[in-house]
Amino acid sequence: TIPGYTADIDNYFSKYREHKLISYIKKIREEQGIAYDAVPAATGCIEIKRGKVIIDPQCDASKISMIDSRWTEKSFRTFVRLLNDFYRQTKFKDFYTLHRGLYDIAETRLNTILVDLNAEWFKSMFGEGPENTIVVASLCNGPGNYAFNGITKGEKRGIVIGCSTDKEGNPAYSRFLITVIVHELLHHYTNPCLAQYWSQIDSASQIIYPHVKEKMAKLAYGSTNSTMIEWFNNLLTIMYFKDNPNRGFTATHLTAWRQHEGFIWMERSMTFMEHFRNHRNLYSTIKDFMPEIVSFVNYTASDFDNVLKEYDNKEPYITDIFPISNSILPLGIDTIQIRFSKPMFGAYGIRPLDDKRISPPYTDYQPFWKDKYTFCIILDRSKLEKGKTYGFKLNRAFFQSEKTYPMKEDFPYTFKMPDE
């Protein structure tokens, strides 16, 4: 996402494209699936010390598959050996030093996002905070974000945060990135919790997964395990923002977003977690509540037919409209009233229907919500021509329920003026 930096990488390293490291990376990607989070997963076990890339002395390389099952000890040791040779031959440190100014910009800007993080919340939920977590500003991995652990005595762990670019071509970070940072940090807590109880939810997860498999594939979650890990991590992320509201989005928005992505039992999950919030005297941390979460997953799987019904009926729809669409506008009527099936969020968006049917003239009064269910549009009848057809569209994205679920489709509306 940083064109100048990308060009520098290509110019500097292109003459090393035939290095054995590059061909080996292609090999393990194709044969072992070393891609996505398998790459940063190895980072926690690698150090640069006295000009050499080495395996962290505290890391037991024989257990690398515990970090990510795609790695083997042999492939990892070969990778580090070739990486060290690449590091020395390319004089990589010279390239790094040359771009120190760019890295400083990234660090400074990313720190302005991190300053809003509530580390105490993590401590209250899990008994420990994220103070020792490394935050890596990644400038050549696009917008991708990952978490990594190392098998060390000190449990080296970190998150990798991608970036966008400002108009000057420097790394930039949106304030909405805080959701990603919280999400990635939480993996260090939620993954071990779920792993400890996996055998107790495995069967239930196998029931849930086929219903959401296609949507999960679009998110690069290609297994039952990764789906449930992301569900649980997203759940705790939403809880963070329920306790730490952020300008621009809410826990309600995040819940609807995750449901739309495919975690269609997320709303139920948030409702269930209120029991944890209401009984903190019994459950000091999430770890204490895990047996209840196991029960919730098992119950959800047994009741998934109802989960599917709830999801299919989550969007608001129009239950009443006057005058009826495609009818003649009655004499004396100047207000179109549209009633919805659910209490609504209060926003609206109206756009032209098509090129043939023009939008009707409205009065100086803006369209408005009469109540949580009823949307009103006031027409200026003095400007409506006899016998002419008018139309508009309600934009589905703007007509959202209180829970921020939009209508399934845009709603087209037309009416015809009487000939006399």
C-alpha cells in the first residue's frame, strides 16, 4: 500500500530473486500451506543477534508445530538458515537503516491509536494485561493483521498491524483500526482459553460449521477450529467496545457486522455474556466462565435450526405503506407513510429510481421518522404534474433496524398523478 517503499524493495532486492530462500518460500507455501498467519507465527521464535538471524535460544524448535501446525521443525530450521544467508548477502540492515525515517512515521502514527487502548480491561477480564506485547508496524503486507506467540519462557508475543497510505505516500492509520488492534491482542488470551476446552465443544462445532462454511471461506477461515477461534475472539472484541465505547461505532454495530460476516449466533452470544457481566462475584475472569461458555456452544449447536430462523428474519421489512406503491396518488394526500417490521435506527437514504421515472418534488420539510417504526415523506403537490409517474428508491443500507441490520434489498416506490 506504500508505492514508494514497494518500489524501493523491488529495486534493492530484485538481484537476489534467485536466492535459495525465495525458491524455498515458494516450495513450503505450495506444499505445506505456509501463508497468512503461519508466517508471523514463526516470528516469535526468531531473533537477529550480532548480525545473524537465529532461532531464539529460549525457543524449542521441535515444538514449532504447536504454534502453527503447518510448520515442521525441519522446514522451520531450513527457513531460518536460508533467511540468515539472505540477510547477510543482501546487507539487509543497510536497507533497513536507509528507511528508518519511514519507520519512525509509522511508529509515531500507530502510537496515536494505541494511546486509547484500555489495558486495564484486559487485566480485569483475563487476570493479565497486554503491556509486554510487541506491536509490529508492517509496511509491506498491505492491510493484513496477525497475532503471534513464541514458545519461550517469557512467552514472547505480538501483533502485526498493516496500514493504508496518506496522499504523501506515507503509512496512515484510521481511528477505526483500534477494533483490529483489540481483536489481534485478544487472540493471545482467547486462543488458549478455547484450546483448553476444545475437546468439549468439538462435536458441537462440527454441527455449526457446515452452516457457515461458505461465508467463513471468504474470510480465509477454512476449518471448524479457525471458525470457532474467530467467533470467540470476535465475541470478546465486541465486549471490549461495549465496556469502552468508541466514537463512530458501537458494540451493536460490531455485533451486526459479525453476524453479517457469517457468525450468525453472535447476537445470542452477546446476550449470553450478560450472565458473566452480572455475576462477576462468581467469575473473576473469563477463564472461570469457560465451563458456561462450553455449555452455551453445545446448546447453540442443538438449537441451530432456530438460530438460522432468527438470522433469516433479522432484517427489517416494510409491513405497511400508504399510498400503496404503483397506485394513483389520492386527492388530498401529500404524505407517504412507510411502516417497518422492527424499531428502526433513525437514518434514511433516498435515491432516484431510474432514468425514466423522475423523483417527486418534496416540500421544504425533510423526510422524517414519525416514530421508531414509521417513516414519512411529504410531497409538494403544487409541483406534481397531472398524469405523470414519479418514483424513488429507499436505499437498504440506510434503513437499518435499531440493531443496525439493513433491509435485504432496496425498496422501489412509484406513484402516478391523476389525469384530472
